[in-house]
Amino acid sequence: MLLKTSTPPFIISSIWTKRGINNADTNEPIIRNTYDIEVTSDVIKRCSLKNAIEKINSISKFEENGKYGLIYKADDEIVLRPIYDDIKPFSEGLAAIQLNTKWGFVNKLGEIIVSPQYLHVENFAYGYAKVQKGAKDGFIDKTGEIVIPIRYDFVSSFDENELALVKKDGKYGYINRWGREIIPL
């Protein structure tokens, strides 16, 4: 079966090569060279896309000697060595990892995107994750950049209206994803 496309159907920012599927920005492999992919101009001749998706979606947390890691269940390939105290479920492509009481985030290739440095984190929602340093809360994006300063006594996750409840100095208000106070404190 031939599939004509100028971009892959499930990873928009990628390039397809004979080595696998690579990130267009970094040229790092998204799906390693274990799949039969051949590209001639914009026609993909052979691609085990179903197997590639099944492998990525088969990622699972496993425990060994009281520590946790990640494994592709499809072929038992270890993605992340079991050295972590806890691993939360994936959300928006990233999973929170805990190492020595500090939290960070990892992607489905086992790459550390945000090194463990936060006292508490929540799953990503609408592109942002709540993080806590000391007694203050803020938000990071999927690259680990602080997008809402860590200065609030409390923040909720963003809701479907892209608003988050915040508390500072005993006063409550709402901020949007850009940190602008919609309902002032």
C-alpha cells in the first residue's frame, strides 16, 4: 500500500529517513532504525507505521529492586533504567520522574527533558505543568522553561478555559497561560 504525504500522519515536526523517523529540528531519532521505512520524494513505499505506533504506545512503568524504569512492552526494550523512586503516567508525551525526592520529566524515548529539581509536579495540561520549588508554585512548558514565575503560594492546573486559580499573600485570583491576571489578586 502506498501512502502519499508530505508530512507524516502522526508526527508533524518529523522527517522520515531510511534510519527511522527523526525530529526535524534536532535530527534525533523519534523511532529508531528498527522499522522498514523508505522514502522516495513524498511517497512512502514501505512503512510499518502500525508497529511503530504500537511500540511507542506500549511504553510502561516497571519495578526492579524497589526502583522504577520504563520499558517498551512490545519488544521488552528498556527505555529508562530502573533508578527512579516513582514515575507518573505520561501526559502530553511526558512523564514525571522522581529521583531522591526531586521531580523532573522524561519523554517516550527515555530522554530527560526536565532534570529532577522540583519538590512537586503535576501532569502537563494544555502544554504547561505545575511545579513547586520551596513553598512557591509556578508553571513550566514542555521544554522545561519557566513560563509562569514560581512565586505563588498555590496554583491550580489550567482548565479548559486556559485559566488557573492562584493564591498569593492570602489573596486569590485567576491567571491565563501567559501569566496575565484575569481576576486580580
